[in-house]
Amino acid sequence: MFERFTEQAIKVIMLAQEEARRLGQNFIGTEQILLGLIGESKSIAATVLKSQGIGLAEARVKVERIIGRGSGLVQVEIPFTERGKKVLEHALKQARHLGHKHISTEHLLLGLIQEPETVAVRVLQEYGVDITQLRTLILQEMGTKTIIKVDDNLDQILLLKSTHIDQKIDRLQTILAEAKEIISEVENWLQHTSSISAGELTSLINALGDSPRENQPGIKELLIQLLAAINRDSALESEDKKDAFEQIMVLVAIWQNPPNKIRQKTAKTALKILRATVAELPANSKLVADCQQILPAIADLFVPTRTIDDFSPFAKVLIQSGYVNPQQMRQALIETRNSQTPLIDVLQSLTGKQLSADLLREYKKNKLFELKLLYGVEAFDPEVLPIPLNQIRALIETIIPLDVCQRYSLLPLSKHDSQPPSILVAMVNPDDLEAHDQLAAILQRHSVWLQRMVVTEEDYQEILKILGNN
């Protein structure tokens, strides 16, 4: 989930962790997230909260009065409460509902107020905030406007992008007229070129002009490459080739006219049909490989892609380093989400290039940060902290058996003779309830408490390997 967070949203979570430490609490609940939203003073959420007269200093006092202070002995881990996790889930759903690709502070605030009986909502109510009205204010600040509830029994609020319905109708009529014009253009083209040969189509493409970008192919060069790849593929049926030629002609026709949203959508449709045309070919087909390179580049020319500021910090590093372009990054994120394949594997498969040592380190740093946020615990990084091999061996021999470590993907790192005594355990999944039950039974016999850290699967396996070899 956290790869979808904007930098401001990530800062909110970090501030929430600091608020928990400030109060000596060993958890991050809705109230800490609220304080984090107020503390991130430059965001949409902070602007809305400020408009309600909500300030950080007073809100801190209200929170402390409700929940009090903790013991002050804040452990290494600061997990989210169940309601805290619910807020993150609601934020993701709100972003999807509004058609947004990233989770920002406004989505976190919308998620926060969806959990009604929480400390955060109680604090807001003490300020006299109407929760329903607050949602409306958030949406207005985001550039949308709530207009009506269709039914009191419905939770969904209809959203309208325009403030005035008449303006919306006028805009829709304009779009419809543009669409009819483009359909007419494309139909005329297809009627006059229904039996066009590859050679004639090449002549039409050559008339488009050379690329304006030095050392980068333009529309003419890319369409020529695509046409040649389709033409030389013997596995593609003649009817499929004809369909592909028609879509290339659609792209040529659209390129010759001024760009607008309807033409961009038509181009996207043509590109989708081209992808579908080659989809039945074997995965190792040369045409499939060519299309995977050429079609995204054509899409970049027709449809402006996300700017670099729309991506996560790690994605920005990859783009700025030249390892991928924004379109490839977007494709990799989609494939990762759909296939559950690790991002690094998708990237290396997509680009055909190995990540450099610096980029691998940046990838791991980003992954560890996401794991810290996800589980609310500190991360163990063997590249930063030395691996205490002797302590691990001793603890496996005396407290947590190796079979338990292997069954639940965990490793005891160190034992602390504090009061009460505790053992620090690195876990691939710190929220594994079965592992918790097993550890609780073991540690109770030794009168020690559990402190968790998160470790990546790759590092866990590497440490096991080192232990086995020494």
C-alpha cells in the first residue's frame, strides 16, 4: 500500500510515530494520525483542519486529556492499532473511489472520519466539527463538490466535477460534437484506405515528418518500426495484419489533427486493439517483444503520462537515473500489482537491465521503509547493523529453537537484561498471529518479553545461509 503514498502522506505517518513517542505510547492510533495530519501543515488536510480552528498545540492537549500518557518506555516497535490500520484501508478505498492513483493527506483524513467512535473523531467533535460537513469541505478543497444524497439510506455521495450543472451540460455537448467529428474523420480514412498496402501505408507515415527530439524516435519512426515488425511476422494471420494496419492508419489520422481529449482516447483505443492483436502470439515472439517496446513509446507521444512528481520517491530515483522512463515505471507498477511479482523483478524483465548497486540499495531502503510503516516496527538491515551471529546461535540453542525460526521465518537477534528482560526478534511477518502464540509460549518459560523487528525475506534467507555455512 505504502508505495501509493505521496511524500506528504508518508510524512504524516512519520509525524504520527513521533506523536506516539512524545506521549510515551506504544501504539499509533487514530489520534496520532490526526496529530500527524495537523502537523503536516502544508497539505490539503491541514488546510481543511485549520479552517475549522484546529491547531496542533491545543489538539495535543485534548488527545492527552483523553488517552493520558504512556509509560514513557517506548519500545523499538510502534505498531498501528486495529483502528489505525482501518484508517489506512479506508484511505486506499477513498482514493480508488475518487479515481486517484495515489494516497495523499486528504484521503487519510477522509479515511479517518469513516471510523466514527474513535479518539480522533471525539477530538474533532470537541472542536464543534460536523463530520459530514468536514467531508464536504475536504472534497471542495480537492476540487470536487458534493451536491446531493440520493437516499438517506445510501452512504455514497454523488460527486460532480463542475459547480454548475449548465456548464457541465455545455461541456458534454462540446465533447459530443468533437467525438462525432473524430469518428467521421476516422471513418473517411478507413473508407479510402480499406485495401491499403504496407507500402502505401509507409508513404503516409513518412509524410508525418521527422522526430523533433534529438536521438529519440518520433511518431514517424515508431510507426515505421511497428509496421515493419507486423509486416514481417509470419505467425500473424492476414486478417489480424489487416486489423493492425487499420489501427496504424487511425493513429496517422489522429496525429495529423490538433490534439484534444477525444483524440487522445481514440489513440488509446487503437493502441489497445494493437496490443490485443498480438496477445495470442507466443510470449517469446519477436513481434510481442517489439510491441512491448514500441507501443508504450507511441502512447507517450499521444497521451501525456504522469509527471515525475506523481511517483513515489524510489520511482523518482529510477526515472531520474535514466533506468526507466515514466511510461515504463507506470507499466512496472501495474504489472507488480496485478501479478504480485516483486517490483525489482518486473523492472529488470521490462528493461532487460540489471539494477546498479546504488539503485539496489535505494530499492532496499525504500522497501524497508514501507515495511516499517506497514508493521509499525523498526527494520533490521544487515548492511547497516552488523549481524550478531554468535548471539543468534546462542539464542537458537537456548531459547528459540531453529525449527521454530524456520517455520515462522524469524531470527532472535539479541537478549536485553532490562526490566522486564526482553528478546529482540527479526520477523519477515511481524503480524503473524500463529508465530506470536508460539513465541509467547516459549518466552513465558524464560520470563522474557518479545520485541519485534521486521526483516526482508531476502535478508532472512541470506542470514540463514550464513549461519549454515559457519
